[in-house]
Amino acid sequence: MKNRLLTSLAVLILAGCVSAPVEAQAEQVDVDKAVEILGASVAFDTVEGHGKVPAYAAYLAQELVAGGFAEEDVVIEPFGDTAILMARYPGRSADGQIILNAHMDVVEADPADWVRDPFKMESDGTYFYGRGVLDNKYGLTMLVTTLIRLKREGFVPAHDITLVLTGDEETSQATAAEIAPRLKGARMVLNADAGGGTLGDDGIPRYYSIQAGEKTYADYQIVITNPGGHSSRPTGTNAIVDMANVLDRISAYEFPVQTSDVTLGYFSETAKQTPGDLGQAMARFVEDPSDPAAAARLSAEPEYIGQIRTTCVATMVNGGHALNALPQRVSANVNCRIFPGVSPDEIMQTLQELAGAGATVSLPVAAHSSDSSPLDPILMAAVRKAVDVQAPGIPIVPNMSAGATDSLFFRAEGIPSYGVSGIFMKPSDDYAHGLNERVPVDSIPGALHHWHTLLTELAG
């Protein structure tokens, strides 16, 4: 299987090398519309608990209807204090529909920490700034603007296209879990929240990543209890100290090295684009995943450690009840990103062994896992053509996300799902979830052309 995958990648890369350059320009009206929608999107403070997702969904529904969608084809479903938006673009057949996915919510942003107001999109001419301007209101905006453009052009797809915008991807992902089973049998999901092109520091395109799989997200709770007592009379045990020792053991533990066709294909191509000892380690790892030196070199890089093994890290600790009392209870959250094919229960057993008999490990919320999606030749040919709009001939590299997207839930329902964002940017420009989140101004025309090409190729 590995050899077949690498052969397929080589064919795709070779095909790209002889492709003629395509002008990466969308109509100015579409670029202007995308900037307008993106700016309006950032202004909706769609952080968990703020209750702004329904209003944002209503705004997007209004834009879609104004852009040519029938009112009955645009539906907003309330879901607690958030919402789901679904918009049907009718084709000649309702069978074999293509799902377009993005999410409307964003992570928290404290205005006191930002240089600019995080919920007001601003530009310095080179970047647009604002919370969600990249994750994921950029991809969402490209989808909405492209669908409006297709309506204007009178495009009628062979099969239905359904836009699915979820409302809590950054937190519980309950909306994706709700909607995915209803769409079972769809042809594929194209997710705007993953994938995309990588630029070098010189601004030259290096490669394009297509997300074909992702790790399982799981939050384990570790609890240590103790009788406690007065702080002036310390005993031989202390729940806080015991928890520190447990977390230290978990931090030092390395889960076994693992591979898949997707990750081996990723390292095979990325090695060619990566200079020095790191690129050499990638090549050696592809040749021999049991090479301990190669695995250690990759594990030393935050960008790559998640591609070769399960990772578990402590993210929250809560303990003690008074400044002058010995702690009676300490709890910690350990966040794990589990390699596909590994059971969350197996990871819980490992954590319990590391924690020891004095601690209890549990998984309060069930973890959802799924297998990687096959690299369908028709999809890959369409991606090749779309990528060549902006960067003719660059390698297309399969990718397994270390984080989680809504695709996880669609894959679990047997729907092949792919992250195929149209953005090209430098890794150093990626401030998603961080301060002063930004996106290159000049990325919009190419991204719009990317999605237009992809949809007309796959749905035409």
C-alpha cells in the first residue's frame, strides 16, 4: 500500500510539472465581496458562551439568499446557544452530494492582550488582522463567496452541493456530531479548515498539503485524593506533590512510534523540501521507521512529533481548598492526540499505569476516532488542477492533522473527508488561536480561484 501511495503521488507531482500556469485571479467583484464578508465575519464575537453564532449564521444566510440561493434551501438550526447553518446548492441529482464544511465559532481573544481590537478586522496593507480571520472565517468566507459566484455564473452541478457550517468546532464539536450522521452516504466532504499551501521564507510555494486523516482528540482526567490536614503538620504524602510526580512521568513517557500511508507519504515528499539534518531524518524515517535517531530528531520538532506517535500533555491542574491546609483533592486534565487505529481505552490504560495506584484516570467525554480517507484519484486530479492555479507543479502532500477538525465526525460515518483550503502562507504567519491572528491580503484572489476550480471540476 505504501508503494502504491508513493507511486500515485509521484504521478500527481509529475503531472503538475507539465501543467501550464493558470492566472490566479478571481473577478474583482468576488475579491471585494470576500473582503466584505470576512470583515463582517470577524465582527461577530463567536466565542463559546457569548451567544453570537446564531446572529452570525443569520448574516451568512442573508448573504447566500441575496447571492441567489432560494430561501427554502438555506436553513439555520438552533443548537443550545450556538447553531448549524446548512445551504443546499441543487444539482441535476440529489445523489452523491458534495459537502462543504467550515465552522463559525472562534477561540477566545482578550482585547487587552492584542495590539488591535480582535473583533474588528484591520489591515496594514500586507495582512488582515482579527480573531478568526484565519481560523476559520477565512475558509468559510472563501466557500460562501465562491458559491455566490457560481450562482451568478449560472453553474448547475451534476450533484447537489451542501454547505455545512458548524457552531462549536473549537470546543465540544457537538454540532458536527449532530449533523454528520444525517449526511451519511455523501460522496465526500471538502473541509476549508485544513490543508493548504506552504510558502518558504522567500515567499516561493514549496508544497500543498491535503488533510486526509487526523488524530483522535481525548481529554483524560486524573484525580488524587488525600485526607488533608493542617499545613503546620505535614504528613508523608501531599496530593499536589503526588500529582506533580504523576505529570512528570507522563511528560517523560514516549508513546510508540507509528506510521500510516498518509504520514509516510507526507514525510517522503516533505523531506525533499526540507534542508539539513531534519530533511535527512525524514528520509531515513520513511526508509526505516524503526530508526531511533530519525524518530528522535522528528520528535524534537513540535511540528512533526504528532505525525509519528500519540502525544499526551497536561493542560490544566486544579487542587487545594485553603492556603493553610493540606490538599484533599487534586485533579489534572491530560490532553491526548491519539494516532489513528489506537483505542482511547488503550491510552487510558497506559496513563493509569504511569499514574500509579494512588490516582484514578478517567475519560469523562467519549473520544471519537476515525480512519484516514483514501486518496481518490478523481479528487486528487481536481486538487492538482486547483493547486496549479497558484503554484504550478509543486508537490501535493497527504497530511494527518495532529489537531481535530469536524472531518473527524464525517469520516466516522464513512464519508471520505479532505482538508483542501485554498490559502498559501508561510508557517511563520500562522497565528491561529494566538495573539494578533492574521492572514495575507494577497492570498484571497488565489484562494477564490482555488475553490472555483475545485468545485467546477468535482461537481461539474
